[in-house]
Amino acid sequence: MTNMGFCRIPPRTPYTNLTHSLILYRTRAKYDNLVKSLTLGTWICLTLLDLWLVYIALTEVPPEVSTILMSLALSSTIGPLIISYLFAPRSFELTPSGIIVRRALRSFEIPYEEIIEVRRISWSLWFTLVQARICGSGGLYGFYGLFKLKNIGKVWLYVTNRHNVILVKTKEKQYIISPGEPEEFLRKLNEFLKVN
């Protein structure tokens, strides 16, 4: 039985003491227009839903119930927006020991010694291969989490820009990331991989 620990994002990956890592190269995780649209659209829809629920709570239900209803409405809509933001990739960094996927909460490192292949891939090719989103975001602040792709299998996605996609294969896992300057990131990454 696979122990996912409810999508530990990603499982069994070191993510402690990364704040003191020496950063040799950093590139931001820039949003493309699709991610911007999906994120803004989600915020607008959930804000409108909250306003409607607050209106109902203030006008249609008894006062003793309205506070509970408003609290539930706000926590069930604002909570996922904040949690999604905390786990979304903010930047990608190259250190002496590996690639760091930097997030507001639980950044993690992909060690160079584990990497067996890196290469650019096409988002359009990837998008047609999606079999399932096992656990993760389908566009809110990016596409990230555990997905299953045809001909690739399970892969951890950390994509905020569909035009900058790089596949990183390790001995045990696969990652798809989207650094802001993919060609430069890939060039520097290959240099570090030759040394390690």
C-alpha cells in the first residue's frame, strides 16, 4: 500500500533548513495568462458566493444561526484560497546540492545526486496526456501536486507557466517545473549536474 499521507506534497522529500541554503541561481515562478485568469476567476466566484451567503445569513436566518453560517461560509471559501497559495511554487533555485522548489509553506529540494534526466517538454503534449489529478491544484495559483500522465506515470507538477516546462526525472520520482527563464535554468542545471 502506498503511503501518501494525504498528499504530503511531495512525500518523503527533504524540506527542512532550506532557508540557509546557498543559492547559486534563482528564477521566479511567473504566472501565464491561463493561471492568472483561473486564479482571478476563482477569487471572484468565491467572493460573490461569500457575499451571497452573508446576505442570506443576515436576512433569512435567525441571528443565533447567522454567525455560524457566516463563519462556515468564509472558512470554506477563503481557507482553500489561502492554503492553495501557501503550497504554490514561488521560485525555483539551484544550490550546491540540488533544485529547491520554493513555496511559502514547505519548500523542498530535489538533490542532484538523485536526478537521472532533465529536459524541456511541450505543455500541449503534456496536457493531452493527463489521466488523473491525484491530489493538487488544477490552475489556482498554478498546476501543482500529484498527477498521473499517460506514458509518463505519476509526476509531481509545479507549473505556473505552460510555456516554460521542464521534466526532472529522479531515481524514485518525476517532477515537472516551470522556471521563469527555462533555457538559462536548464543550462545552469546541466552544468551543476556534470559536477555532481
